Amino acid sequence: MAIHMSISSGLTLPLGPEVNDSRLRVGVLGYGYWGPNIVRNFHGQEHSRVVAVCDKSAKSLQRVRQSHAEIHVTEDCKELVTSKDIDVVAVVTPVWTHYELAKAALENGKHVFVEKPFTATVAQAEELIELAERKNLQIMVDHTFLFTGAVKRIRQMIDDGTLGDLYYYDSTRVNLGLFQHDVNVIWDLAPHDLSIMGYLIKEKPEAVVATGEQHLNGVADVAYLTIYYPNKLIGHINVNWLSPVKVRTTLIGGEKKMLVWNDLEADEKLKVYDKGVAIASGEATYQALVSYRTGDMWAPKVEQSEALKLEAAYFVDCIMNNKRPFNDGVAGLEVVKILQAADESLQQKGKIVQI
Amino acid sequence: MAIHMSISSGLTLPLGPEVNDSRLRVGVLGYGYWGPNIVRNFHGQEHSRVVAVCDKSAKSLQRVRQSHAEIHVTEDCKELVTSKDIDVVAVVTPVWTHYELAKAALENGKHVFVEKPFTATVAQAEELIELAERKNLQIMVDHTFLFTGAVKRIRQMIDDGTLGDLYYYDSTRVNLGLFQHDVNVIWDLAPHDLSIMGYLIKEKPEAVVATGEQHLNGVADVAYLTIYYPNKLIGHINVNWLSPVKVRTTLIGGEKKMLVWNDLEADEKLKVYDKGVAIASGEATYQALVSYRTGDMWAPKVEQSEALKLEAAYFVDCIMNNKRPFNDGVAGLEVVKILQAADESLQQKGKIVQI
Amino acid sequence: MAIHMSISSGLTLPLGPEVNDSRLRVGVLGYGYWGPNIVRNFHGQEHSRVVAVCDKSAKSLQRVRQSHAEIHVTEDCKELVTSKDIDVVAVVTPVWTHYELAKAALENGKHVFVEKPFTATVAQAEELIELAERKNLQIMVDHTFLFTGAVKRIRQMIDDGTLGDLYYYDSTRVNLGLFQHDVNVIWDLAPHDLSIMGYLIKEKPEAVVATGEQHLNGVADVAYLTIYYPNKLIGHINVNWLSPVKVRTTLIGGEKKMLVWNDLEADEKLKVYDKGVAIASGEATYQALVSYRTGDMWAPKVEQSEALKLEAAYFVDCIMNNKRPFNDGVAGLEVVKILQAADESLQQKGKIVQI
Amino acid sequence: MAIHMSISSGLTLPLGPEVNDSRLRVGVLGYGYWGPNIVRNFHGQEHSRVVAVCDKSAKSLQRVRQSHAEIHVTEDCKELVTSKDIDVVAVVTPVWTHYELAKAALENGKHVFVEKPFTATVAQAEELIELAERKNLQIMVDHTFLFTGAVKRIRQMIDDGTLGDLYYYDSTRVNLGLFQHDVNVIWDLAPHDLSIMGYLIKEKPEAVVATGEQHLNGVADVAYLTIYYPNKLIGHINVNWLSPVKVRTTLIGGEKKMLVWNDLEADEKLKVYDKGVAIASGEATYQALVSYRTGDMWAPKVEQSEALKLEAAYFVDCIMNNKRPFNDGVAGLEVVKILQAADESLQQKGKIVQI
């Protein structure tokens, strides 16, 4: 599964004179579905600009040229990762290529921004983290959702105690396609949830149970993950490529309040419920006293800025100020650990796998 | 867990003269949440009437008296099950009492209508089935959903090939409470789905994986079931007593069409999607050709009659014509088998349990 | 349009001995669509019971007998309104009969509960009010919505200044049927809105503009009402018998807050928005400064009790304590005034009619 | 209200050599809210490109430069409309400037694409139509909605008789803001509906009744239009700048079928209902026989292409092939006629105004 890079030496990019400014120079590997968003957001920042894009597809490169005549395009990854005129490499390619490309970039002294999931294996992630550490370079894994107003608002409600202790985190993330050929539906869709859970939940996950089925092209297209945390907190993720409707709904149950996050809602993405259940303690009788509380619902205003724009600016800031981003390689590794465990559990039809 | 019946002999009920008609005489055990619906529906039928209701609560019996002065009330179960003036006993009590009450009714020559889930164990269900068989009596398990317009319409779409081979059945059935003290959330909510799946899916389930957590009163209040069927069909049930919102949504993915059944919708409970995914067969290249089909959506009209009314009439008809109902003890047993397996899996944190 | 009452004298109803209690005795005229609800709610009250029901349809009377053997049934309105054993007459018949039936009841010394709209003309309403006044009897017009949790909660938000000065009240009340033969869609559906507006809005309406069209049976089946109030408050009601979907949505715009009341929502009927528009005052430049405020949304918990039950209890209380209900004949008259003006405007294709 | 154009002569734009191709050259006047969409869509077409943009705001022009270095920018409208290097002028400025700018463009031999509403008065529209006719130039009024999949699909259902004769067209188009200073809410929002109605409804409107109120800056911010058509077809438009929620819902009632178009739905914008009402004809009795039909609902697949892109391509095609667009000046005039009549009616509180 090696990527055959063309053996060209690290050449100076034929960039025009206006490029000699203080902005970070970003090279983007991959201009498929997500690449244009990466280009647009790093290019539109005050302190960064995209200087080169690499893709195997001539048609993709032509699209770059039409929109951005000033950006160098190439089909040669090697040229980009070795260029002296690039400070940051964004790896926006299929998962199985992340390790090799990110490694080459780090070895050439570039900071790397890697699409989620970080790598195809835990070992790859650990190696990249170690390499970046050694070279004093930053890794950011593109867990875009962590920069949305909704996730930040939920985090705030957890931090300030609004929700109380968490009981469960239950996400449904289903739609028709997009089929990947190199990964199953867990690797495609669950990283969103796993990165959010890693950001919101203070405890580390302990074990995972994954079930699922493959119907069409040899990889699971329907899957269900249960993730066990300490203190009776349970996580569940329902991912499905064969759903006729798109659903992006997460329920979070807390001791004090419960919330529903429907990411497909335009305006009221978060609904917080003043509802709960309490058991009368010290109950001597057989019949425990369960009391329900049902009160108002409340939809807090959520920041509407584009998450990827904020994330790109944050990465640029981290690099310029030599700060470690919170969504760094280690955060990416945590997600890959669960994905790898889930695959192992899935193959054994739900056998619990410790993380 | 025995029920201490008062030792009264089977006495003749003090029923008025107008009762001497040809209608089946029904006695109802239990007048809590669901009992009034049972009384209303068996009482309002052309060929049946309720002649007696038993409940431990004097307050409940008073409610019966207020609404139906002509119905005999008693706190003594024994009186009801042994009465010569009763043809059918409806057991609308907690699960752990079903076996003993139904057994007593059958032994006294009554047909029995038992609330779901049928019994607390597989062995109990098997014994009741055998007993009814021997005495040539009918058992019906109250799987009310099988008599709804929605389920009947889905069954029709499966039978006539509209959906094609099934890929998955995925139900979410969550709400706040109602906490049971004798059963966990699986036994409370999943029987609905399991009975529907038993009715819709031709293949028998092979194994179950259950995960979940208990937060409040010592029984699981959040749980997830995966049910493996032959031919890559996978079932999943998400049940939760701690959800701030009520959800009753089932997705069914078929080879030809997919559907969403939202039982909380007043008018458009079923939405059938002309959507699908196909893999080009005989694909030689690495890159398999996945093609998507997206067409119209269609919400078929669904019968609106009250399901329990239809079910009660059907049971009366089965008894009068000595027919075996399709939701008989065996159908009830199939559900209990999965519930029992799910409990076993749950206790072992997702270990697969064969059914 | 006179109702030909049979000339029977006011006889003593053949009521059983158990009726000799202190509860108010209610007679119900009309047992069609709404009558059973009236019976159920006056019968189930602590201080009232239904002693007789009159309907022209033998089938309807049979339904009464099946449910309530203790209630006397008759096809003779005269018998009911003249009975000495009745304290309150509920008039649940078509609009065009209200006046004559209510008048007969009042003349016979009964308090009257009249279905909405109160009467077919302003003059009729005024006469009934005067008659009740003279005989010291109570009239209640069945504006059930005023007893719902939603309307009471909105009233509270207006009273406590939460919404600020009102800008507009905009209701959409559409569905397929129910076609009335004696009234148009305005008289059928708008009384709900008009009574609510009368309850919520302190100012009296000044004028009405009504447009609409009749497509099928000679009465308007689609209509739009604009109601002008003092202080730039504007009301609008969209009523339609030919809508494929049922809509019951009201928008209320206030200076401080705005709300949406969707009566078809099970749980979140009211949504209050912290949104608004402000114009910078003393603006010297051409370009006025409009500033928008968008904040949280909030769904206050709304009381869930059955409105008609509360209304029936309230009427009984008013009679027993000789209090004037707030939804009295005068409140009913206010609604009829607007309906009559709307008809006049409708016939002149939107000509403004002062109220 | 004249626009003071700077008195510069029609100069040749300083455009680079690559511009000498056969594509139509478009100049865009106005780069505010909608202008960028116009630029993007005319620029991205195979047979057109944007060569110049004019705006009074230096900041807006800078935004053009950042995105499209190759487009000439100017603050001088005169320069643009007189340039020899421009074939088409797009007028994307406030309504009160349309007439003067479009006239100047036509006089200079340019085809014009004018934002909706076409002009501020009927007389202006008529003059522009006559001028274009005389100079053999095309006018297109930007009624973008006519190029959406939803409107085209509805048109098809009307043309092929699916809906049958139309009973009513009822649109609700409300949201918070955007306040205009030169026009009221009718001129801001209703042109969408009026252009769609003009496209869908074969008959010409006969009269309009408009009611409304102004609360903040001296122009109506809430308004209701009733539009009378021949054959009992009635139209209604509810427009409101003070709504806390955004609504874009249109109900269309037909003799055979009825539909709901919710433009805010991502996937199921159109829902067609097999519902209806029929009156038994030749009914001799008092009680007319109304029968309801309720059947399936059906959400036809709707084309998802960007409407403005299709519209721009269509205008280019019309110009190149000397075809008259269906959304020409005359179509724009029809809308202005109703708007002008609505204003007249509004000022007289709902007086009917013939069109």
C-alpha cells in the first residue's frame, strides 16, 4: 500500500513575487471532496495562504487553476512535501495514505494538518507523534466539529455543570452513501463522534463493543458501537451508509439536564431539557420512589461561524506561537485507538475489546 | 415470587340477568395503566363483554365502578380465575405474575389474553403453551403493534416484494420513564420491536448482542440490542428510559426500497423511499462502481383504526372459531427467548448469545 | 329557521333515586361530534352530572345509552329545556339553533352553556345576554381554547410584560373539512382565534377586512381576515377547509419578544424567541439604523390538563357561587360582532367594515 | 431620486488580452448582498464572463478584487454602462435605481438583466420594455425562483393536469428582517410569489386587496395580499419582516390534488396529497353530500441545480440566439402592476384595486 512518489528533488516552486510576505505557506495534498474547503479556508486567512495544491487528477488541478490562478498545481506529491517554499502541509487524501504523506512532510520540516481519521493504525499515529515531537513540529488532526458553535456550547454546559454527571452519549449518524472503498462505515463516519466524545467527556473510554454487517462491497456499511466509560457513562454510535434519510442527532443524558443536538436544524441545533429522573434514596420499601421532573426546554443561541475557518486560523496561530493544538496528534490517536478496537470487536461479532 | 391468592372457592359471580347472552365473558386481571384499554375494547365488542375486573387497588376498582356499574369488581384474583361465568381471562399485570395467573386461568379452562412480554422466562412460556395445547385453549399475547395500520402496511410491502431483500431493521424507542421496578428497559420497551420483527422478518434470529447501563434503580435504563439474522440481515434496537424526548422511529433498509416509520407522526407515519445503492457486479478494477439511486418519496395511506380494538375482536373470533391466533403463545415465546438471551448478553457486556 | 319543538309539557325526568344529591344537573342538547365531550366532562365533575341528553338521531341516543345507562335520553328538546330536574342546559347544536334553544332554556330558568359561536347574529346575542341578566342566570360560551395551558401561558407573558407591546397576531388554522352546511369557514374556524384574541389583547378591534372564495357548496371555504386594532396592532386569520395538511400555528410579534404557538406539537407548543428589531431613534441620516437582536429560544412548560374539563368545572363554580364567567355572553357577543362584520366585508370583496 | 453618474465618456476597459474570446461580456452594477451570486454565476458560465463590477463601496470592490483579480472594478456606473467592451449589464442595485440604470444600459446598446422587482413604477417598466423592443435588446428580470426544481415541477403538475383546476394559492414568506429603507415588505418579499404565480397560473389577476401595518421605520413591515383571479381562484400572500421564525411555505389547492411546497426542506420540498373534497351534484336534499378523499402523499424528486446558474445560462442563450426570455420585461411588468395596486390598496386599508 505504499505511495509511489515520483523521485523529483525538492525544487523551489515557481511562485510569483507577491508571495514574499510573512504569511504561512500551505501546501495541500488532495483536491477531491474536502480539499477545496481546506484551500478556501487556509487561503482566506490573514496569516496563511495556499501556495501549492497536489492531486493525481488533472481535472481537479484544472479546477484549482480556474478559481485560483496564483496557486501552483502539481501531480507530484514529492515536489510539494519537499519544497522549501512551504511551511505547512495539509494531507487531504484517503486514510491509507495519511501516514506516508504526513511522515514525508514532517521529515521535510513541515507542520502537518491531517484529515480525519488521523492514520490507519495506532502504530502509525504513535510514530508520527513521536516524529513531530522530535522535530518540534505541530500536528493538527482535522476534527472540524470541535470548532462548531454547537460542540463548543455543549462543552461549556458540561464544564459549568449545567448537565451534571453524564449518563449517556448517543449519536445517530446515518445517510445514503458516501461509500468508501478503503474503509468501512465506522472509519468513515464514527471519527466525528469519537473526536467529539473525546473533547466532551473527561474520562477515557475503557472498552468497545461493535456490531454491524456488510451488504454490498465487502466492508461494513451498517454498524453500531457501544463505548464503555468509567462511572456508568455509556456511549453509543449508530452509523449507516444505507439510510434513506440523513440523520445527525445526538442525545446526551445528564444527571441535571438532558440535551438533543440535531445538527441538521438550521437555527435550533441544541435543545436543552430541564427534565430528569430521581430515585428517592434510603428507600426502605420494595417500591422505589422514582420521581420525574419535566420543565422548560431551552435552545441556546449557538455561534454560526464556519468551523473550518476557525480551525485553520487556530492551527496557524498554534504554529506561529509554538503552541500545541488541543486537536493534536494525540487527540487523533485516541480516535484511532477506538476505531481499531471497534474493527476487532466487529470481526468477532460484538466481543468486548479493551482500549 | 409467588402470588398469594386468597383461598376462596370458584364462586358464581353476582352478575345481573342481562348478561345471559351469547357474548364471550371476559375477566380482566389488573386495572393499572393498560387495563382500562383492555376493558374498553373487550367490552365494546359485538361478541364479547367484560364481566369482572380484579385489582389489588381499591381505588382502581372504584374507577371501574364509576365507568361501568355493570362490571363485577374484586380484589381476589382467585375468584376471577375460577369463576364459572368467565370464558376468557386477560392478564394485565406485572410480568413476573403472568405465568402463575395465566396457568391458573388455563387450568380452570379459560382462554387467556396475556400482556407483553408473555412470561418472565422461556421455561414458563413453554409450559403455558403446552398446557393450553393440552386443554385445547387459546393463548394470545398482546402484541398490539401487530394490529396497527403501519405494521400491516409494512408487512404487505415486504410480502409483495416492494422492499426487496432486507438489509437492516433499526428501531429507536426512547422516552423519559416509565420506570419499572421488576424489569429493565429491554423487557419494558423492546418487546414491541421484537414482536414486530418476528412478524415482519421471515428468518429466525440467530444471536443477540446487548449492551447497556444502569444509572438509577439497579436495572438497565439504557440499552442497545443487535440481533443477527441469516442472510446478512441485521436488527438493532435502541431503548432508553432517560431520553428527554420521545422517539419512535424505525428505519428499514431493503434492496429495492427503504422506509422510515415514525410512529409519532399523526398522518404520515410511513415514508417509503425510492432510494438505493447498487454495486456494479463483475467489477474487475480496484475501484468498485457504487451507484446511487434517489427518486420519489411516497407516504402510503395507513389504516387508522384502533389496534387494540382489532386485536380484541380477532381474539374473540379465534376463540369462537377455534382458530390459533398468529400472535399466540409461540409468538410470545419467540420474544421471550430473545429477551432472555439479551439479558445474558447484557450481563456479559455484549457477549454474543445464540438464540 | 325556527326549530319545531314538540309541544310536550315540562315533565319530571324518570331519573333514578341516586340522583338526589347536591350536584348541578346538566341537560345536553346535541350529541354529535362535540356532545360526547361535553357529556364526559360535565358528568365526570365533582359538582355536576349529566342527567339528560337530547338529540334528533336515535343512533346518537343509543350511543349515550351504551356508555351511560343512568342518563335519560330524549328526542324532544322541549322536554329537556322545561324539565324541573335540570339546572344547566348545554347547547351543543348547529349555530342557527343556538338562539332559540338558549332562549328557551333561560326562560325556563336554566343556566346555559352554549357552543361557539354564541349566536348567528349580534342581535340574538344581545337579547340572550339581556334575558340572562334579567333572570340572574349565567351564560358561558364554550371558547375551550381559553382554558388550554398554551393560551393561559401566553396571557401570562402578555400580562407580565414579557412580550412587550404587541405588533401583530397571525393565525393559520387550516385543514381538510369539516364542511358545515349552515356556516362558512369563517364562522366554523375563526371563532377560536377571535375568542383567543379577545382574551389576550386588551384593546378592542376597530375594523375588519375579509377576503375569500367559495368553491364547492355555496359558502366560503377559504378566507382571510385582517383585524385592525388601535396602536398599530394588526391581527390576521387564515382559515381554509381545503388544505391538504392541518395547520394550527399562531405567530405573535411583540416589541420585546416574539412567539410561535404550534398547537399540533405534543410537547413544545410554545416557543418564545429572544429576537427583535430596533430602530435607532433620532436618526439624522438617510440610512436608518435597524439593529436585529437574536438570542435564545425558550419553550416554557405548558399545563397539560384537558381544557374542557377545566372549563366545565369553572362554569359549575360560577353558577354555584353566582359569579360571572369571563367567557360569558358578552365575550361571545364580541366574537359574533367580528364574524358578522367579516361576512359583510367578505361579500364586498374586502371592503373595510368598522366593528 | 436621480443617480448622479459621473460624466466620464465611455472608455475602453483596461482588460487583459485573454478576454478576447467569444463569450458574452457582462458588467455588474451593485456588489452588495446578491451581486456576488450574479458575478459567480455569469462568470462561471461557458458562454459568458464578468468583465467589470461597479459599486459605490470601496470595500465591496476590494472583495471583488480578492476573489477575481481579472475583473475590472469601478465606482463609476457611467463608465460601465457606456463601455464598448460590455455586452450585458446586470442591474443589482436598489429598486429605485433600476429604471435609470437599465435605461442607460439599453440606450448604450446593452442587454439588461435586472434584479426583481423590475422597476419602481408601472410607467418605468413600460418605458424600458418599449426601449428594448425598439433597440432589439433583451431584458431579463431576475425572478430566480422560476428556475428552481420545485417551481418547474409544480408547473409541470399544473400543465399535465395532475392538480386539476386550481382553487387557491397561499404563500407564507416571513422572517426577521431584512429591512429595506426604500421599499416596504410587500416590494421586498412578494415579488417572489407574484412572479411564481404569474408563471404557474394561466389566468391574469383581476384585483388585489392588501392590508398591513408599519411598526418601526415608516414602511409596512407586516402585510397580507389577497389576489382575485377569474374562475374563483384566489391567491394570498403573507409577508412579514418581524417573524421570529423563517417560513417559506406555499399551499396550492387543486380540484384533483393539493400540494405543500416547503422551500426550507432540504430534501422533500414538495408534498403532493391525493386528498380532496367533492360535492355530490344534483343534490336535492338540504344536506349536501360532501365527500372527502384521503389517499397517499407523494414527494416527487426535485431537480437540485442552482437556479441562478440555470437562469444566467438561459439569458446568455436568449441573447446569443435572439430569443425572448419568458421572464422578460413584460413578466416583470406584471409583477410591478400588482405591487403598485397593492400599495394603493394598503394605503386605503384593504380597498379592492383592479389590476
